[in-house]
Amino acid sequence: MCQHQPTCPSAEATDREAARVIACFREQGWSLLCNGVIVFEDTGELLPDGSSIEPHRGPARHVLVA
């Protein structure tokens, strides 16, 4: 799907979120990457095969980790 040079990571790669955004719908909270992955603003993902990745944010900046 990707025609960028160098080629963006595939949807199966662990760094799939590094692919370029080809459509952004900020008002709806999601973006489509050139590898077919839909990335949501809560950090969840929908992969081209229909499987989903749960949100994977770190702790909030105001939370102290002991």
C-alpha cells in the first residue's frame, strides 16, 4: 500500500505507528496511516485485518510513579 521512499513500516511491524498519515479526522478522533492502520487519539488501533490494539498510553504526566 505504501509508496513512500523509504517504505513505511507495515501494519504487522511493531513500529507500525511510524507510517505516514494519509487522512486525518481530528473531529472524530482518528487518522488513517498509509499502511492501512487506523490510529485513534486514545492510542488504540484498528489493523487492516480487523483486529484491534487496546489503548497503550503511559501514565498521565501529573501522576507520580513511585
